[in-house]
Amino acid sequence: MKKYLIIFFTLMFMLTGLAFSDIVSFRVGYFIPRAQSDLWDIEFENMDFTKSTFQNSSFSFAYEYFLTNEISFQFSVDGYNKKKVGTYLDYVGYSDYDGDWAYPDIPDFERDFYPSHVFSVSNTPVQVSLKLTPMGRSGKIIPYVGGGAGMYIWTVTMQGDMIFFKEGVWDSDNEVWKYPIYQVDAREESKISFGFHAFGGFMVPLANRISIEAEFKYNIAKGSFSADQGFEGFENFDLTGYQISIGLNYWF
């Protein structure tokens, strides 16, 4: 709920500011998480996920206020989320009177199920930027660069089976190690972190008040987990990522 309230008030502020803006932009992009923290690593090591699994489309809205012919102030909101079901690699599930157990996936071993869980990530950066158009805004191609800071509203959830590898039990009948499977429902929802970004791109005028643009943005941010939401013990979650987008601009 907190996330949606923040986004609502942010959009209201942005819509109010349209009366003073010089460019309004709508963008469609593709977000590529860097995914370099221990929770990411554990998921990629144990599940049938890869880094490309969590790449996904993104949507952006921005308005820009001209300070000079070469310098402007920009306020933007981006949105990314991805939810995926993953299955543990090289393990199968077996149920007995002691509960659910994970066994190595070896030939001729009878399984009851494949251990799996859902891993979901969302990230909504709300950013302020200084944008530079060193060649001005009157050319047929208008290159620009910029950067700034932002508030990152993020959520991470995990639901389903979790193999607890720290509690291995030797199965003398099958001569393998087995591991208990617990049900997990870990949630970090609408958390807020702060980070930085840099971007570059170009605009191409199509008509008197309309242009198209292409942009590359690099976001840098990390989120800290709470102590009681199921992710305790993990290092800060990597929110850093790359975003490639195309957009439509309307000039006032």
C-alpha cells in the first residue's frame, strides 16, 4: 500500500508540474538487472534461473523543464517487475512421515515432486536529474547526457519450497544425503532505498512539437532487508541495473 501511495502522490505532483514543463516524455524500455548480491547468487546457483530470466520490459514517464538552451531539469518515474517460478537443480522431493525431503536427482530414485518456489522482484525508481544537451535543441539530431539521484521503491518476495542445506541427514538405505524442505513465505514489500543514475541518448524531431528518443540509463542502488521478513542474514539486495528505452516526446 505504501508503494502505491508514494507513486500516486508522485504522479499528482508530476501532473501539476505539466503546466511548467517544456517536454513530456513517455517511454517503453527493457530493464537488465545486474543481480550481484548473495540472494541473487543463491537463486542462480540452486534454481533453474539465469540472469536473463529477470530481464523484462519497463515503462517510464517524465517531464522536463528548460533552465537554459543546453541545461534542463528532469523528473521521472520508471517501473519494472518480474515474477518467475523456479525449480531446484539436481534435486527431487520425497514425502514421508517426517515431512518433505530433497534427494539428489539420481537414476531409478522414485520422486514425489520437484521442489520449486516463486521469486518476484519489482523496482520503481522516482528520479530527479540534470540533463545536458551540449549542441542545443535545434538540430536534426539532439544528443544529451545527464544524471542525478532517486528514490527506489522495491519489493522482493519468495514463496514455496526451500531446501535447507544446513540440516543434511545421511540416508543409509540409499547412501545419499537428504535435506529437509520447508515452506517459505518471505516478503519485503514497498521498501525505500536511495541511489544514483546516469544516462545518455538522443532525440530526433518529427514535427513542430513531437520528437522520438532513444536512451541508455544506468541505475545504481542497493536495498537493505528487514530483520523479520524472512530474508534476515542476507547482504544488501542489488537493485542496480541497465535500462534501454525508446520514447515519444511532446514539446510545449
